[in-house]
Amino acid sequence: MSETPDQIPIFPLWPGRALRLAPLRPLQLGLNRFVARLAREHPKMFRRLGEHGAKRFEIDPVDLPVVILLEPREGAPRVTLARATQPHDARIAGPLAALLGMVHGAYDGDALFFSRDLVIEGDTAAVLALRNAIDAAELDLAAEIEALAGPARGMVERIVALAEKRTGVALTRHEEAEAW
Amino acid sequence: MELTVGAVQFFWKPEQWAEFHAELADVPVDRVVLGELVCSKRLPFYQDLIPDAVARLQAAGKEVVLTSLALITLKRERKLTAELAGMGCEVEINDLTALSYLPEGAAFSVGALVNVYNEGTLNWLADKGARRICLPPELPLASIEALAKAGAARGVAIEVWGHGRLPLAISGRCYHSRLYNRPKDNCQYACEEDPDGRPVETLEGQSFLAINGVQTLSDSHACAARQVEKLRAAGVSALRLSPQSKGFADLCRGYRAVLEGTMSAEALVADLIASDPDLRLSDGFIDGARGVDWSGLREPA
Amino acid sequence: MEIVCPAGTPAALRAAVKAGAHTVYCGFADETNARNFPGLNFERDEMRESIARAHEHGAKVLIAINTYPRAGAEALWHRAVADAAGCGADAIILADPGLLAFAAREFPDLRRHLSVQAAAANADIINFYAAEFGVKRVVLPRVLSVPEIAAINAETDVETEVFVFGGLCVMAEGRCSLSSYATGKSPNMNGVCSPASHVEYREEAGRLDARLGGYTIHRVGAGEPAPYPTLCKGCFTAGDKTGHLFEDPVSLNAEALMPALQKAGVTALKIEGRQRSVSYVSQVVRNFRAAVDALEAGLPMPEGMLARLSEGQAGTTGAYKKTWR
């Protein structure tokens, strides 16, 4: 499928290096605030997960020196950042660009899997549920971050646009989701 | 409970076909289904033998039923199926197409390859004249119970797949032809080499399926011996035994003995395994997590 | 010709309509339809809202209720039919004769299509379904060649709909228990085939093994494309031959056959993929709408579209060409 580009952009090295040294706790706090907002704004996404809402997902952006443990906890989500793998039910690994691009509708998850850009392990049904729930929610992570940023919104928008341009990673949703 | 012998699913040489049905006359079964189920190209090789087999089996007191094909697409196949109704035997439909050719109100049987999953479909078929239905093999005991009950209310006898490789799928494509890279129209009857189907294994050597022309069967032989009491309690009126190239008469006698209570299910299972140490049995569709599961002890491989 | 497009979620339905779908098909979030996958499908309120919106945009919505109702539990399927009528569906897509009889009796004004899961493969059975249950359209099974489709259309007034793109069943649809044999879950009873819940991937040194219900279905080396472990597209051994004995891991692309299908009298072209993403739906629908528009206008098919759609994925025209058999 054409959704899989010839080359998925790899996240630049410097944020990875910075992450390797940076304390994870502040970032984890920020991420938890962020997913708490997602839970408020997108309750249906959690309903779609059904029984899989109680599972633990390890999201592994292979070009970053961290793994993300995502526990939807049926609408009270929790995110844990770690340097090494944690106990989990399912694992999804791929370049950050592939993971974000999938969330933002830039890539098709199946096509990423067929092309081996995405690796799935463990509870395959849970991964499928998560993928479908996120796809149905039509998230725009950058827009959600901007909404959280309050007065700094304009600055965040500019940073996102710049980062997207420099890295080729889909940090925001380009198909307009609203116009029905 | 009664015993029905299903149609031969495989392509046997005419002599083998004739011999098999001649022997059946002396075997304690109640009903025999004759005719071609899988591939219309096979029929010309033995269709002239059918009238003799019918006469012989009827003379031996067996009820004889003629099957339709399982998948009817070609004009020739439609014509063939339409002619079935006029052959003087009850028809077993294995593709609903056959139903469209039966005279209004004619009594008929329904084979295991018609999707009868619920009471609504059973009642519709009963309205059309169905008097016997062999349920799809994948149905679990709870469905069998519900359908046997509905069948009893409508005077429709319910039959269950009792023994033999399970018919899992039917296709437009011939897998025997594909195996030999031949077009289906020039298959050279490759399926004739495998009187019980061509075994299919996984990459790790696990026995899994069997290929039979356009049909795909299970590797394991379904065996309802250990389920007889439950099926009887559910109101099932017959078990269907599916022909195999070796030891079929003994197999029928064994099931008859189990139904009559003169032999235990375990003794039959032990006999079956002793006669073929390579045999794998399954009864998981009836009462297991998966079709391939077996409720009995698995012999060490 | 009408294009009939898949939607597994309200987001995909909207994407399909925006991309030019004349018609969208979808299902309720339960075992009443043949894509009963985790996280997929429509709650009743989502269905009602989505249909209303689609209608505002001039698109039709069909609801697939195409599994075979479970004995003792038919009420769940009957309720789905009633709710489809209540939600304003333009038609329902059914496979089970008992359910067709119910729908024809209780909701005679709700248009009925015969699902591919009924595998109605000749004109006689199609006409029989029309006479028995008032079926107005049949989705043809994927076992027929184009000339056979033309012959069927010459012998019936029932509209025909055929698959042109997406996943391909190798077996006659609705007549396959391979999945329940290996996993206990079947398309007919549970609305799933080779379900994710029974899939296990193991990646070692770049080699990816895919197992289903404990059976190894595929083994691919580093960098090779990974197919989904669908039983009939697995790699097996029979005697001295190892390979894809049933079907290669390919998906259907009959785009090049669209003019022939039009000549064969086909009413609607169906795209498979209710389980696929919004992104997939948008792209495939946009491409097929452009192709069908070009065809209707007598213009050449858009250049290069086939290649773009098939990139990275092997395509087949399946049974539409007789040699497939």
C-alpha cells in the first residue's frame, strides 16, 4: 500500500541522546497529565478497548532509548517511562515516526506490519483493539498538547510545525477530522 | 440411534467404489448416501455403477439417499443436480441450489455442508419438506441440543457427524491440481492418488489438514464415540460415518456395538487406534475448545 | 457502477463518504457480523448518527448482519435487524436463510441483500433467494470468473455486487470451518477468521514465526514482508511439496477488470477491509471512485493507479480469471 513510504523517517539522534541522560520522571509526569486529558476528551476510545482496557501495553519506539508502558486501566490511564522492558501483555515496537504516523492516520497499521516496520508481540488481540480504538478516535496529539499548553500554545504550535518539517514525522493530523 | 453412511468424499477407482458399496449391504447401518459430493468431474467414472448399488442396498433393507454436489456453479452441474430429483431416491441437498429444483412439497434430506445453524433455518427447511438434517460439523453441543429439540417439534430427524475426516471447506479452486501446477480443467485426476486425501503438515511437521480436490478436510478423524451418551440425551437420532478406504465395515460394526451398548466407547477407540497407530482423533467441535481437540487420552506420538 | 466501501468505525465511515463512496457497509459491535474484531464496529447510537450524516451527504449505508445466528440465541440477530431498520439503514446484508425469512416477514420494507457469506454461486440459487426472501442484490462469492458473472446477470434480475479489492477468501465463503478447527472461533458463528486472540508472533534473529492456535502458519526471514497468519494463506507441506498450497499471501485487485465487470452487468463494486484503518479506507475509496468515474465517462482509467495501490503488496485477480482455479 502507498501508506507505507519507502523510508520511514528515523527520529534525529539528539533527542534520543538527551533522553538517555535526562531524568524520566518529569517527562512521565507530563505524559500522565497528557493521557488523563485524552481519557477526558475521548471516553469512547477507552470503551472501544473493551476487555483489553485492563491490559498492559509496552510501546517501544526503537529509535529512542526509552520504552513506554501504557495501562489504559479502563479509562483511568497510566503511563510509565522506563529504560528497559517492564512486565506487559502486549508489545508494539517501531520507529517513533511509524507509531505517531499511525496515530495520526498518515500510515495504515496493517501495511506497517506487512512491511515489518512494526513488530507485534504478546496479546495480538489487545494490540488490534488498541489500534482500532486509536484509529476510531482520530487523535491529534499535537493539538492535545497545545490545548494543555495554555498561554504557551502559540509557541508549542510553532515548535511542532518546525519539528515536523525537520524530521518528517507526523506529529499532527493532516486530514481534517471534523468536516462532516 | 441410527447410523448413516455419508457419501464417499474421495475419488475412488470404480472397482473400489463398487466393492465398498457391495460390502455395505452386509454392514449394520440404516442409511447410505450415494453420489458425488465434491467434484462433478469425477462422476462420469462411476455413475453407471450407482443404480446397481442402490438396488443392492435397498434389497438389504437400507434406506438410500442421493447427494447433490457441495458447490454448484457450472451449467452442467446445474443440469446434473436438477436431474437428481427424478432418480427415484430421496435427495440429500448439500448446496441450497439443489433445493430450488425439488418439486414443491417433496421430502428431502439436508447434508452436513448446508449451513443449518439455528431454529429459524431449520423451520424454514422443514416448511420446504426437510425430514432429516445432518448438522454442520462445527456446531457445539449446545447448538446440537437446541436444534434437536426444534427438529423433534417439526418431525425432522437430526444427525451429527460421527466419524471421519471433517469436511472443513469447499472451494472453486482445486488444490490437487495446484499441487501439480495443472489447470483445473486439465487436472488429470490427481486426487485419485489419495483415497483418503493428501495429508498437509505445517512447517514444523505438525499434521494438520488433508487436501481432496476442491475440498479441504481435517487431518484428524472426527470420532463421536465418547460423545454418544450426550448426543443421545440431546435427542440426536443418527450418527454419520464418513467412508474411508480401509477398515470401514469394522468401524461401522464398532459404532453399532457402542450404540447398542455391547461395547464401550473406550474399547472402540482402542480398536480404532490399534488398527492404525498413526490415527489422530478429534471431537472438539462437539465438546471442546477447538475442533481439533480430543476428549480422550492422546496416544504418545 | 456503484462503489460499496468498508467502514469499521464511524471515523472510517466518514472518511469513506468524504473520499467519494456511493455506499458504505458496516456492522454492529457484536457477533452479528463477519468482522467481529476487537475495538471495531458501531454501537447503536454511532450507527444512527453515522447513517444520518451519510444520508445528508447523499451516501447510502448498508448494515451487515451476516453471521449465522446461534441456536437458542437468535434474538440477538433479530434485534440487530430491528435496530438496522430503526437506524435508517438503506439495506441489510444477510446470509442465514432463517434470518432472511425473519427479516422478510417482520421488516418487509427493509431492503435485503444476500451476503457473500451465503456463497450463492449460480443464477438458480440467486433467483430462488429472490423468490423466497425478496432479495434485491447478491454479493457474489469469489469463486466465479468474469464470463460466469456475465452469464449469471443474463439469467437474473437480482442486482450483483462483486469484490474488486482487498482480502480474498480462497474457500467458498460461509462454507469454511478451518478457523474453528484450529482455534474454536469461526466466521460463521463468531464473525472472525484466524482470530487475533489465537495469533502468536515470535521474532528471533529477524526470522518471524506466526502461529495460529499452536500451528505454525508462516515463517518469514528478515526484511521479507509479513502476511497475517490466515489459515488458507499459510505455508504448508504436502508430500514433497512445501509452499502456499491453498493461496499465496496476496490480496485481490480486480481494478483492471472493472471495464469487463461493467460489461458483465455488475451493479456494484465492493471493497473489502472493515478491519483496516481510516487511512486505508480513504486512499482505496478515493482511487476506486476516480476509476469508476473515469469508466462511466468513457475516459481511460487513471494512469499508474494500479501500481500505486498494489505497491509492497502482491495483487491477484483471483477467480475472475479462470486459470486461478
